[in-house]
Amino acid sequence: MIGKTDYDLLWKSAANTLRETDQRIMQTKVPEEVIETPTIANGKTIVMLTKKSPL
């Protein structure tokens, strides 16, 4: 995954939303728990609970 972006991975259809969330967290420096529902390559939608924190 090194060198890849969300646009290169299976959930590329959700890349814009993921990037917006990441940018907000980096700007505010406030961790968030986020429910993400990307559609993967086989057409299925998965539900992920993620905790994102700025590094």
C-alpha cells in the first residue's frame, strides 16, 4: 500500500469523502470515530468503524 492513495484502492468510489474526513481531522487536530461504507471491487458495500487521529 506504500505509495498508494484512496483513489488507487478498492474503495476508490469513496475516496473524495475519505479525503475530506482526513483533511478535517488533520486541520482540527481532533480525533474522530467515523462510520465509513465504501463499495469494494465485487460490488458489495462494507461498513467500517474507524478511529482516525492526526499524527
